Amino acid sequence: MASARVALVLVGGLIGISAASSAAIKLLQAVSERKGGLSCLVCRGVGYRICKLCKGNSTIHWSPLCHPVAFNPCLCPTCDGHRVQRCLNCLGKGYS
């Protein structure tokens, strides 16, 4: 019984060490890519831009008719009302 517990603890420890080391490797890769990459010229390194559809207003004026009498304000489908969207040039990383 005791040897089974020790084996489970060792296996759990190995899985934990493996997960921690893979997370550290991913973090180091991201840092090295950021240092080597140039800042995105479109978003100026921020990673986000003002939404092009609503122009930062979070709503669009929409009507289902061809020649409408009135427009309905609707939540912007591109930015979901957040007023910014991820930069498509750098995919939100801030560097290219």
C-alpha cells in the first residue's frame, strides 16, 4: 500500500514538473519573439485598434429595409461593443 502511494506521488510530481516546464518554455519563446520582432506599424505595438465598422462608437445604425425611414442602433458585431478590435496585421501580439 505504501509503495503504491509513493508511486502515485512520484507520477503526480512528474506531471506537475512537466506542465511547469512546458509553460516556462512557452513564456521564454514569447519573450524572445517579442525582443526580436519589430513593433507593429499599424497598431503601434498596442495590439488593438479602434473598430473600423463602428468607428469606436460601439453601435451601428441598421435597418432591414432598402430605403428606411428610421435606423435602429445595434451593438457592433465586429467588436461586440468594446470599441476596439484586435489588430489584423500582428494578430494582437503588438509586433510583427
